[in-house]
Amino acid sequence: MKLLVTGGAGYVGSVVTAQLLEAGHEVVVLDDLSTGHADAVPAGARLVQGTLREKAAGVLAEGGFDAVLHFAAKSLVGESVQKPWLYWDGNLGESLALLDAMRAAGTSRIVFSSTAATYGEPEETPIVETAPTRPTNPYGMSKLAIDTALAEYARLFGIGAVSLRYFNVAGARLVEGGAQGERHAVETHLIPNVLKVALGEKESVSVFGEDYPTPDGTCLRDYIHVVDLGVAHLLALDACAPSTHQIFNLGSGSGYSVREVIDMCREVTGHAIPAEVGPRRPGDPAILVASSEKIRTALGWKPERDLRAMVTDAWTFVQGR
Ligand code: UDP
């Protein structure tokens, strides 16, 4: 297939681009490089630099595109609370421009990076796709609005759309002669921050709260290896069906605590990794775990790589940089 990957210079987008190329697809990456890296785009994909508003219509008008995989987004929860307009415009506005470009060009399939943040504070875990969607920040709100737009475009214009709702993504894709992993200028995520301590770039890691109603008092999260996540995108691409918007959670059904993650990083790296307990981070739910029943049943997907593999691959990746 001929595919447009928006945000293909970012963490998840670059991994999926590599997997699509490996599967024999032709890939054009559209990325404004505001947070992505040109050198993360795998060799074999053509990179067009620009925003979706600036470039999506022109690229799709070349013709022959079978589908779009849409990763380009702003994704910092804290920033979204400070500057919500960046998220309404940058996520929803840009995505609407993409959808109109697809309609004009007759490209009728899209796989979208949605998020667990669309659910907000869960009433029940593991979270199922029919759970109420009550985002607690503009980031989650903007992603939910895009999911709604996809459902509308499916109903009104017959596109086939799949939204994949990610929980915690970790790890790296390691191949001979190249690797794709997490490289954020502002790093908020747990595993890369713990590995910075192992690398000697930080003195200690802060544990954001130890008084949650969980077995060891720290938050539980559902971590998925980025390579497993990518596999789900390839399956979703094949599952796009005309006039239908489908939503799948991407999780494992179980969680790891912040303490368990830090312990695994100690084991894998062989470094002591001092940890200091600090206050809770505002907005963090105690437990965020996804049910993956729906995608297992519908697409036959299940995560294959455990926390040890995620930390091991992320560690190899950051050491190579
Ligand atoms: N966390 C932490 N210290 C850090 C970064 C994160 O204790 O330096 C905790 C955070 O409070 C949450 C978990 O680790 O409970 C995962 O956070 P992350 O930002 O990686 O992902 P999120 O679940 O917020 O999407």
C-alpha cells in the first residue's frame, strides 16, 4: 500500500514507519519537526516537512494513497493545561485539515493515535472501550474531539477509521544499522527519566507520591512495548472498514507500579538509581490499566514483550545515543 504517516519523525510514528516499510509498504512521512527528528525517519520513507494544514492536501493530491496513519500531535498534558489553544488548534484543527485533505483526495482509511487520556479518571479497571469518556485535561479533550470527528466522517463520508487508545508506551525498536526510541526535549515519562539517572545525567528519580491506594502506594500503569504497539497499527490498517469508526484500547490488562519500574531499571542497568519520594503529581489517577479483550478478540493482537524487554531495549537505545 501507499501510506501517509503524519508525525513519522516522532517516537511511535518512526517505529511504525519502520515496520510498515519492512512489511513492504511505500511510506511518505509528513512532520513539521517541531518535536520529531529528521534522522529518526527510517531510510526508505520520504520526508515532507510541514504542518498538516500546510502540506497534507498537496501530498495526498499526488494520488494513490491507500491510507493515513495519523500520529502528529502535541502530547504534553501539563502544557495543554497552561496553553489549551495549542491543543485545540494543533491537535483538533490540524486533524480536521487532514480529514478534509483526505476527503478531497479520496483517501478513505485512517488509523489514529488516540489516548487513554480520553477516559480520564476511571470508575472501573481494567478500562474497557465503552467506559465513559471524561478527559481531565485539554490534551485528552482534543484527542476525544478528533475521535468524534472520525466517527462523523465515517458516518457522513464513508471513511474507515480506527482509533487506537494508548496507555503507557515504552521501549525502543532496535535493528542493525538503526534504532528508533524515545527522544523528547522535555522528558516527563517515567522510564526515560529513571534511565537518565542510570546514565549519570540526573542524580535521582522522583517518585510522585507513595500514598495511593495500591499495593506499594505508588501508581500502577499499563506499559506496552513500542514494537507491540506498532504491530497493532498494522493490524488496524487492515481492519479499517468503510463507514465505520472502531476504537481499541492498547494495553496488557495488568499494571506495574512506579516502584516496580524503578526496580526493573536497577536490575537491567546494574546501577543503584537513587529514588526520592516527592508529592503526588496533580492529575495522576492511582491506577490506569486497559482491558485488551476487544483487540485480542477482533484483531488477534496481544502484547508479546514484558517490562524487562521494554527497559532493556530503552537502555540499549539511550546508551547508543
Ligand atoms: N512518575 C514518577 N516520576 C517521574 C515520572 C513519572 O513517579 O519522574 C510516575 C507518574 O506519577 C505516573 C507514572 O510514573 O504515576 C507514569 O508516568 P508517565 O509520565 O511515564 O506516564 P503517564 O501515566 O502519566 O502517561
